[in-house]
Amino acid sequence: MKIKNIIVLIVIFLSLIQCNKKETKMSYSNESVSFDNALAAMYFHIVFREAENAWAIVDTTDYKPDTYIDPASTETAYKKITYTESTKEVTIEYHEWETNDYLLVGTITVELSDKKLYRKDGKVAFVNLTDFSINGQSVVGESSLKYKKEKDNDNDIYTYSLLNGSAIYEEGYSMPVMISGSISNARYERIEGGETLPQDDDLWTYSGIMKGMLRDTPSLKFTNTVSTTFNYYDINNTRRPGTLYYSMNCKIPRQGASQIEISERPNIIIFYDCSGIHFDSTTEIQ
């Protein structure tokens, strides 16, 4: 399928937030729909990525009850990973911690049913957030990562679920919900970087369906689909897979597309490159 009438967002992904706050519920534009969904995709990916990496780190220390401090930490900006043997929990504490231009504050907890389960088929880690924010926006919710082995595939694969009640709030204290949603049995696959502990060389792919609501507004219930079977043409007329590709050197997915469906509105297709997001609001997936 070829996307027609591409509308390129004039400003890059991260700078849209100030404009987005000015939108009212009655004038909620396709640009804002695209932005909020793209932001949610990135924020929840960051939580997944951070939880998976922390699980890997405590596994390399043979689940020793100790605290690992990221080498880039300072007195005022740090990331600490602690494994508690009695509760089998990995706790990640962030204080003004910056990762690929996102500022993380708060705590992520990774609950393990037992130790020494990393990269074991069918084993699950449960992820919880406590007073956690990204770029000043509160992120709440719970998720799970289930490891999956596939025949003739040595890549790390996870089945990912985001539970109901997960949400991102506007920046500031006691601000309204920007977007809420849930994901059931999505797929993450690390196709590069699985042999090294640092995240810098990791390349993850993602496909799945997120369902939720924008601005706590029932008329803005949405379904955001990232499909492995959907192919699109980018702005250079190059055929690309719909699957999202995440790497640490991009602030957003560096490649891929998703379709957003909202009742009584034309479908919106968001597609990504490393420099920004683009959308089309008239073409449907064939």
C-alpha cells in the first residue's frame, strides 16, 4: 500500500508538546492524536527497555544482593539498580537521569518469580512504576515481559503486555491524563546488540495493538495497530515494513508505521523516521 497526501510535521517530535497542550477536547486535531500516540509508544518502550536491561545486569552478577550504580552517574544525576534477594525484586532508581534525550525520575520495580530466570523460555518479569516520570510527565501502570524461544532464532524475544490503568499525564503536578491504554501480547525482538550488556548497540523491533483513550474523553477511544504484515511507502517512496524499530540513537522509532482508528474519524497512519513523525489521515491499510 502507498501512503498518499503525506503531511509532514513541521517541528520535530519532542518540540510538539507545548503546541499540543493548547489543544482543547473539541478541537483535538489529527496532529495531536498522532503526537500523543507516538509519545506513548516511546515512553512505554523506554520502560520496557530499562526493565529488560536491569534484569540482564543482575543476572550477570548472579543475583547478588547488591547495588549497581551506572558508571555515568554523578552526585546529582544517577541511576541505581538494586537486587533484593528476599523479595526477588530488581529496583531501578532514577534521579535526574538522562537517556537518549529523555529525563527519567522515580523508580521502576521488576518483580521476578525466582532468580536465574533471564533468557529462560516462558519466564515472566512484572514491571511496576512508583512516582515515575519522563520529561516531567507522570507515567503510571504495570506491565509484564515474558521471554520466548523460537526455533532457528537466537534473538531475544519477549511477549509484552501493558495492563489497564497505564497512563501518561500532562507535565506538572495533578495534571489531567493525556493518554491511557493497554497492550496484550505484543512482540519485542532484539535483532542487534544481544551479546553486549550496554543498551547503546541494541536494536529492538515491536509489533502489537494498543487500545485506550485520549484526554479521558470517551469519543476519543482509539486502537493503535503496529502490524508485521502492513507495508508502506515512506517520503522517499521506499517500501518499508510497518514494524517499529527502536535504537538508542533516535528519540523516536527510527522506522515503522502504525494505524490509529477512532470512531467516526478517518483512520490516521503515523510513520516514523529518526528525524520526526509524519501522518496521513485519509488512507486506510489495504
